[in-house]
Amino acid sequence: MLNSINEISISLGVSKMTIYRKLKVKELKSHIIIKQGIQYIDDNGLTMLIKMLKPSRENVKCDVKEEHTNNITNDEIATDKEDFISSLKS
């Protein structure tokens, strides 16, 4: 089955630009099919693409978990937000 860049970006929750950058990888070039000017990726290429994107998604999850362990209170967040807004206004 062929998957368009738009379909892949929506299903994986990443931008089309991220996918286009990954398509420049040598190993993926043989899995790209162009029909009527639209790039499609076959299932094997999609599997490879998902594996390429997986490490960056895990890093995001780790960062979020570390943030929560810092025990930042909502009051601290609100204060930081107000300070930031004030600095932008001035």
C-alpha cells in the first residue's frame, strides 16, 4: 500500500517538513514512488520512517517526565507566565 506524505504526517503527528527531511536518507529513496507529482512511501519505507522518528519521540516523553518530577507548582508557573508577559509588554 502506498502512503502519501500528508497521510503519514497526520497519522504520526509530525510535520510534513519532518518527513521530507527524513526522505533524503539514502535507505528510504528506494521506497519513494512518485505518481502524478505526489510522493508516496511504500509500507517498508513507512516502517523505516517510523523507526527513524521513534528516538526523537522518546526524548520528548523523557523530557516531560523529568519536568513533572521537579514538582513545579501551578503558582510558580503562573508567576513565571506573568513575569514573561510583563517583560514582553515593556
